[in-house]
Amino acid sequence: NNGKAGDLVFTVSHYVPCRAGWVGPTVLLCIYGFCSMMRPIEPFLTEFLTGTYKNLTTEQVTRQVYPVWTYSSLVLLIPVLLVTDFLRYKPVIILQGLTYVTAFLLVLFGSGVHSAQLAFFCYSIATAADVAYFSYIYSIVPPSYYQRVTSYVRGAILLGYAVGALLAQLLLSLGRVSLYCLGFITLISVSVALITSFFLPMPKTSLFLKGTYSAQQENSDEDTHSSESQDFFIWVKSVTAAKHVGTMFRGLILDCKKCYSSVAVLFFCIWAATGRCGFYQVTGYVQLLWVYMQPNNFTAYNGGVDAISTLTGAAASVAVGHMSLEWSVWGELVLGGFTFLIAGAIFLMDLTDNIWINYTCFSLFKTIYLQLATICTFQIAKMLNRRRYALVFGINSFVGTVLQSVLTAIVINTQSLHNPLISFQFLIYASYFAAISLLFTVRGVYTVLHMKCPAGGNHTPKDMRIFIITVIIYYSSNRIKSICRHCTFMYINIFNQSKSGYLSVCRQQDSTN
């Protein structure tokens, strides 16, 4: 039988049953996912690094520490994707648990910039290995259970993150515990996840390689008397393996062409990749903004905001899954409209000095993103063959990581990272999402008019589409110009402040001389 895995990176040739059944491995994997994501220290990680615990500066964290995770993920993602199926998933899951433990050991007991950089490098290995977590279960359960177990393993991650953030907030606000205590709870949780990973049953064979070497192994066992025949069969194995790898990559290239030949799939993939990039940029640097807004507030509500936004995002994702809407027609327009709300929320985060408005905007941002990501996921899944969806998922993740690396380089190289400029970073993110909103609004209007307008009669749907799209472009360009004008004024003010500060320092030096 030919099974198809939803989040596998490679094609699946057959379902490999496991003696433990599907309930046991699913429960173990859910326990692993819950414990690996229950990390109470994460909502306060920036405060932990920049506070009295590690004494790193904001500039060191932003310029030297956080970018390590982004750039390392870019380098590690493709190798991890390629070896995950070859190693049969479980070793990669164990590696993920081990690197989580190593990362938080370095965070707790290390000191200095280099130790923090090494911790985030280990963390990037763990996040790159997420594909093994989502792919493992499909090698264990029958295809008829794919939808059910997918909801279980994703729900375990979501619940773990929400419980960790809520626990951190309660311990800080009510128990007045130290951030070190949250770090130790995180270390214990990821250690339990590592221990759980050893009990996962090992799939019998690699699903993608589908026994490439089994035939050669049988042939090599037929004659093991002479060293010459052994050498010959070793050579045959090597040649066959090389041919198989070449065939594999040619098949991947052909699958890519077939997947992205559909314009509808292409646009949903564009949003999945660009949205992922923006989401990780905002969530990765928002703690720096909060520390800047409340530098000495130990009872900040970062954990509560993370927990609430995660749960509301999950509820919105479930709700959108039950909506009866013609997504093939209205989906792109919905993406464009709600992405504009995301841009507005981030823009307000940049403008406001009120931490509660900032928290509210971040919750709105995260809730909408999780909802739109769900729309993209099931639309891509419906339009593609299931085995190709795994390939598209991997490519979208890689493209999103590339964009994230580029955006990180732009952000950290265009600001001097004095505190007043941290919020300007979010103006860049708001403009980024505004550009995405413009693209999908125009595309969505075109799709709606193309699908709904009649092809014949006295109507002129082509002229109408051109007129409406022109109006949208004109209106959106005015909004973008206002944002750019605001950016220009901010740059001028920043330059004038820096210049006046430099001149005052020079005058002081002259007076002392």
C-alpha cells in the first residue's frame, strides 16, 4: 500500500507498522512535545540575559546572541531535513531533546557572550529538528489515523507552551520566585522530554529509502567466501546508492515544479513563508521592546500575555477550521485583510508608550497569525497530493528562514541599537506586513472578481477588475507613503540627536583641554 505522510519531507512508499500499536507511541510523543515546549523561562529570557543574572547588554543580545539562532537555523535546516528520514526519526528526536537540555544548561550556568551564543546554536539545532517530531508519528500509525494524531501532537505542543508561560507568570507575580527558578523548571521539563524520547519505538525501516539496500544485502549474503566478491558487492552497493540519491533529487525537483505550478498554491505558500519570517522576527525581539518600555519592572506580565495569546490563537484556529467559507475564492482576500490588521497592531506597538496597549497589540498579532497560518496549512493540504505537501512544508520553512536571515541582517545593520531605536525595528516589521497585505489584497480582489463575475453578457469584468485593483493600489500606496514619510522623519530626528550628542561631547572635551 502507498501511504502519504502529511508533514514528511520525503515521499513515503509504504506504512511500516509498529508492534506497540498507534496509541502508545502517540501518547509518548505527546508527552515529549508537551515537556519539550513547557519552558517557563522563555517569556523572560531577554530579561534574564540582560538583567543582573547574566549582565549582558541589550546591544550584545540583539547583535551577537539572537542572530546566532536565525543564521544557524538557515544553515542547519536543509541537512536536518535530508537526514531525518534516513536516520528513521527517533535519533533526530533524541538529538532535539539533548540539544534542548544543553542549551538551557548553558543559559543557566554559562557566562558571557560566547556561552550565550553557543546556547542559541544548540537551540537552533533543536528547532531545526522539529520536522522529526511531526514526521515520526506517520511512520508508526496507519494512514486512517493521520488527521487524529496530527491534532494530538500539535495540541500537545500548544498546551505545553501555554502552560509554561502561564506557570511562569503565576510564579513571578504570586510566588515572587527568581528567574533562576524558572530556568531550573525549564531544565527539568526538557530533561523529562529527553528521557521520554528514549522510550519511543523505533520504526523498522526508513520510509523514504524503502529498502534500497535490502536487495543488495540479500545479494551480498549469497557469496561471502572470497574477499574479491565482497569487494565487488561493496562497490555495487556504492554505485546503487549513488544512483538512488540522484534519482531522489531529480524526483524532488520534479515534485517542486508540479507543486508550485498552481498559482493558488504558490500564493498560499508565499504567505506561509513570509508570514513565518515576520512572526519569528516579532516574537524573537518583542521582549527587547518590553524591557525597554519597563526596564526595572520585575513583575512584567510577559508570561501571561504569551499564554493568553497562544490559547486565543488556538481557539481562533479551531474556529476557522469549522467555518463554511469558499476559501478557494475568498481565502487570499481574507489573508490580505487580516494581514493589514497585523501590520496595524505592530505599527501601534511601535508608537505607543503604554505597556498594556503593547501587550494587547501583541496578543492580537499572535492570535491573527495563528489563525491565518491555519488557513494556509489546510488550503495547501487540500490542493496538493499529501506526499507533496510534506515537500512544500519543508521548502516554505526554508524560504521563511532565508527571509528571516535577510531581515535580521537588515535590522541589526541599519540601527545603532541605542534604546530609542529599538521600537523603530518594529516599524520595519509593520511595513513588511503592510507590503504583504497589499500583495494579497490585490490578488484576492482579482481572484474574487475572476471567480464570481460572469464571462459573457453586457458586463465587462476585466475592466471592472482593472479599475478596482487600481483603486486598491492607489489607496495602499498612499498608506505606504505615509509610513515611509514617518520613517524618514524618525531617521532625521535620530541623526540630529546623534549629531547634537556628538557635538556636545566634543565641546566638553575642548573645554577640559
